[in-house]
Amino acid sequence: PPAAVAAAQDRLAEKTLFRSLGIPTAEFVTIDSAADADSADALGWPAILKTRRMGYDGRGQRVVDSAAALAAAWQELGGMPSIAEAFVEFDRELSLIGVQGARQERVFYPLAENAHRDGTLASTIAPYDDAGLQRQAESWLTSIMSALQYRGVLTVEFFHTKSGLVANEMAPRVHNSGHWTIEGATTSQFENHLRAVLGWPLGDARARGHAAMLNLLGRLPPRDAVLAIRGAHLHDYGKGPRPGRKVGHCTLVDTDRARLLERLVPLRAVISRSNQ
């Protein structure tokens, strides 16, 4: 729905929505001029300056260590309406993907753990097994989907801190951190999105054991080298090479998490030689 897109495209609207529903976020202040930089002193340093709009995969962001640095960074980013966020100490990033159908029925995929490189998602491993965090994240996504009268796939990224989950951002669409569901879940996020939009019954979102997704950044690795690894699935997006661009992804699935991590080692090695 338009309200979901509007909230997701504006960091201030997004955080305002989260807080109105009792979902914790990083502390923040609005930055609409260089003169607003002093207001970020209350957040402590370092802080993160983010443009309110058009920011993704690390774009439109700067880590700053003083009001003067923030004012300079705001100018570098084009003097756009922005927010400054307090730095959040976290152990890992987790994301939860939920689906709401035409009759407000819902399914949730298991939490997934994400790792980034230079602000861009590099890998996702699912499920992240923590029943308490799963319940909490599902409750918050339910609140968001209900408030927005949502239909389709919705993703929320969380910081996992020592005091629990802190919402970072949401995406009103299928999400990169859910690409593992193509091979790793009973029903992929893509199929469930279509089912929701078409008013069909939603599919089972349970994981088929343990799954890992590795993004291919910049250029594709040699196809034969990837496919020679037992169980590896290669997804080519048909994009031209460009440093930092997501041009595809690979997945592995296993019934045992420890064995999955062992099998990831040679796949990571092949991909790391090509990623740029």
C-alpha cells in the first residue's frame, strides 16, 4: 500500500511509525540544515548521518565524530533533509520476513543473520534459532502490517543488542536477505508475495533445514567453479559488471548447520576471488 512505501522511503517517517507502535529504534534527531548539527551532541559520538530519502546499501550515510564533521558531511551529501542516529552497539544484524494475505492471514519465515561488506549485504544464514526473538519480531511485524493494512511480503532489519532487538529499517517488498528461501524454504518469498497479491492461500514458510546465501558483487565468478561445489545454486541476474553491484547470488542448503558452514568455505573462496 502507498502508506508502506511512503514510510519505507523516508527514514524519519519510518522511525516515527516504529515508535508509534512501541518498536524500539536508535535515538535520532532531524538534520535539515548545517545549524542543526549541534543537536546531535545529545546522541553522543560517533553518530551516523543518513539522508532521509534515497539511501540504501550504505549510500547516503556518513559516520561522523563531531558536530563540525556532521555539518560538513551534510553538505557533502547534498544538503538533503536527513537524520542523525546514535551509534548502536550490536552483536549481529537479523532480519525477519513476513507475509500478509488478502484476509489478514500471516506467515513468517525464520529470523536470518546478515553480514555486510562496505554497507552492502554480503551473506545471509538462516534460520537464526532464538524462539524469544522470533516471537518478538513476529509481534512487531504483525503490528506494522496491521497498521498499514498491508498485503504481500514485508521485511524488517533489526540490530541484535545485549538488551534485545532494535529496529533499523523496513522494506515493503521481497528482500535480498530472503533470497535463501528459493531453495531453503518450503515456499519462497517470491511465491508467497504473489500468493498474497493474488488473494491465494499463503504457503508454508518453514525452512528446509539450514540455508546460506552469498551475494555476488561486482562480477560473476566462473560458473563451472561454482557449480562444481556440491549442492551450490547459482543465480545470475543478467546484469553487467560494476564494482559493488549485486549481479547474482549463490545458495547452499543442508540439514545440519555445522556441515553447512563447512561446505560454505570453498564456495566463499570461489566468490571472494571474483567479488569487487
